[in-house]
Amino acid sequence: MEKDLIIDVTSSEVSIALLENKRLMELHKEETTDNHFSVGDLYLGRVRKIMPSLNAAFVDIGHEKDAFIHYFDLGYAFSTINYFSQQVIQRKNKPKEIYSSLKLGTVLPKEGKIADVLKPGQPVLAQIVKEPISTKGSRLTSDISIAGRNMVLLPFSEKVSLSTRITLKEERNRLERLVKSILPPNYGLIVRTAAEGKKAAVLDAELNALIKRWEESWSVMSKGMLPSRLLTENSRITTLIRDLLNDSFTSIHVNDHTVFEDVCEYIGKIAPEKEKIVKLYKGKDSIFDAFDINRQIRSSFGRIVPLKQGVYIIIEHTEALHVVDVNSGIRSRMGDGQENNAFEVNMMVAEELARQMRLRDLGGIIVIDFIDMDTADHRQKLFRRMKELMESDRAKHNILPITKFGLMQITRQRVRQAMEINTSEKCPSCNGTGKIAPSLLFTENIENQLAFFAREKKLKKVVLEVHPFVEAYLTKGMTSRAKKWSKKYKCRLGVRVNPDLAVTQARWLDESNGIIDL
């Protein structure tokens, strides 16, 4: 499978499109301003309010809405984390000496109360695990982790775990021995799938880089400013490259020289052999137009998504869930039998739905109303197919079998707002008001405009583009309206068909086919 990453940089945002075999699979947008709150950002916040009934607290991290942290999100080592942050803020000693002397033995009780641990006004070290969504603020955790390409660093921990996708026992043993030999005290590690087969020097260099990032945050913490951001996750671009880059990647196209250099530098660090796939786009057209992305966005982000053979799906969003309705359209009239037709349509829709969930980053509960199938074998095959298609989805998800009502329920990890793009266009006839000028006055308005061009602008020749119905009306007969107007205003009038125009819409062109603004 070919994978291409297309990066469109503008003054206000960066848009990132992931193509698989030239088909748009993921779309991410990131503002270029510094006031965004992203998953992975580490903050020194201030406890705003304790909620005993929820066993949680609201924390000020600088966002307009307070962040939320539950007692279970504090982590077993919170007392150690809290002690460390207090010592650094009070500048009792150098942060490195404080951290190296920590004892990780004390853990929070499972059935504890948050009011016994946090107090209003208290500083708290926490990391964003879910971005602000709708009316809710960010979700926080004090189980801090710093992700790299081959590993995830776990401060205030001593556990070492390996990705379950690394299946060879010899490789698992090699990696476990290796990371334990290079891991400093008071640090844990999760070894990612990408580390399989990597040499000791590569893993050691990345570990040192992650530890350096964590230690650099201490200088900000020592200032004691509340709230303050201590460490920010890599940009969405480098995060995607870090998580997705593999041998199937064929190219990364960027239309901005600065971002191009940043991407080259980052790939040079994590995968030097892949640096040559990064290319600077210099075309005249928009980079998203050149790779057919804008067309795919317009066809994929509407409320109604058309598929092949007249099949279409309707996607509705609510506060708590997403609802998908499957319609067979004109295919229902085909003579394959109702059961087989329903099965084929549902299997086709399943593939598009797996794509839509990644593309729109749908999260929470997703309910799909498939076309009813009477055969249990067909329902089971559809369930297995959906699980197979969702295997490539990086977000955590759970799929339930189809109910007797023909509904499939999916839960998908929700860490940020679902991607929504308005693909509708303003009506050219009413300009979005829902009302148009009286059609009886249409030809009178055209004549008035022609008079203005001939008498005020002194034009000798103009071309009028109109709907085919209007063109026939203006040019019919030996003494058509178009000929009468040409003679009356002493200006050659050409009438041309433009089927893209509405019935009551007209466009004026000059002799060189340039549009004349009214």
C-alpha cells in the first residue's frame, strides 16, 4: 500500500492529509498560533475546585474552560510526583538531585478520596489526555508519558513493557534486556513496535533525547508560575510522521520551505534512510488541488456521503453520539434479491465507514443502522469484516455484533473534537437568503445592464452567459430580443450557453472573455 502525506501550510493553519493509494484517509488541521491545547502537553496547573461527589477536581491550565482530573487519573505515584513538583517550585535543591533521590514506594490507595490529596490553590503536575471538546475542558492525568518513535518514557515509574505486536520471543528478550541496561533510576519505558530490530545505539540515543526533553521542563517548573505549560507535544505533523512512518510511505509533500526543512531534520533523526522521500512542492496550483484532496474533501465531509451504484450514507452528529443511516438508493431496484442486495450494500458501506471514522476522527459512541439482513451468516460476516477494516485504526475502539434491530454499535477513543467541514455552497441565485428576485424582471435587468455597458462603459462587444432555457428565449426568431438589444444600444451582444448557471443567473464577459464585474 502506498502512503503519501500532503502538508498544506497557510498563514493561519497547517492542514495535513494522509493518502493511502491516492485515497484520502485522514485529515488533520492545526492552528499556527500558540494558544492551542493538544494531547500530550504537560502543564503545571492550579487546582480550582474540588468536586467530592465526582471524586474529581477542576484545574486551571490557562484555557477558558477549566480542565478535569479524576482521582483515578492521579496515578499510583502521585504522592511522589506532588513531592517532586513542590520541591522544585520551592527551589529546595537542584531538580536533577531531587529527582535522582526520589523513592517510588508510596502509592495512592485505590479507594481514596481526592479531597484528601488535592486542595484548592494547590499546584498540580498533569498532562492532557483529551483536548477541549464542545462545552468541556481538557481531561488530565498525572501518569506522565513522553512519546518517541521507538519508545515511550515514563517518569516516576520503574516498569518496562513491550508492545504486544512484537511477537518473536528472542526479540522481546533482547529488547527487554537492552532497555533495562540503559534505563536510569526512577524511569520506566514502553517499547513500541517500531523498535523491533533496532540497534542499541539508536534506542540509547532516543532514550537520552526523551530524558532531556523531560528535564528541560524543570526550568519552567522552578519559576513557579501557575498555570504554565512545561512541555508541548511535537507538532501534529511530526506526531503523525512519528506514528505512521514505515516502509510503505512513498512521499511527503510540503508547500512551505520552513516546514520542509523541519520535516527533513526530524526524519533525518528518526529514519535517515527516509529523508529523500520529503519533497518541496513548487506548483502554481494549490497543493490540495494538485493531489485531488479538495475534491475528496467536498465529496466526503457532507451530511450525505454518496457511494457507488446509487448507495449513500447519512451521518448525523449529536452531543453524545454519531448516527449513521445506510440507504441502498437506486440499487434496491436491482434484481439480485433483497437479502443478497442488502448484504452487498452493507459490505460496501462498511469499508467507507471505517474510512469515515478515521477521516472525521469520530469519537464516543457510533451507532450504524445497516440495511436489515435475515441471514445470521450475513450478519456475522459483516461483523467480522468491520473488525478487519478497523484493525488499521490507531484509535482504541470496540465493536459489538449487530443487534436484532440491525444496529451496530462502535465505541471509539475520543481525544479531540471531530473534524467537521462545511461543504455546502451559497446559492448563486438567492445568495443564501432563500429568496430570489422576481423572474418576470430578469430580462429587464439584463437589458438595463447591457445599456450600462454600452452607454457608460462604452463597450462595443459583450458576451452574455446564461442557462440554456434563457439562451433559447433570448435568441429565438429572426428578430430575437438579443438582436433588438444589439441594434438599440449599438453594441454587439453574443449569447452563450452555460449549463452551470441557475435559470435566473447571468454572467457578462468582455471581448477577451474576461468577466465583467457589475
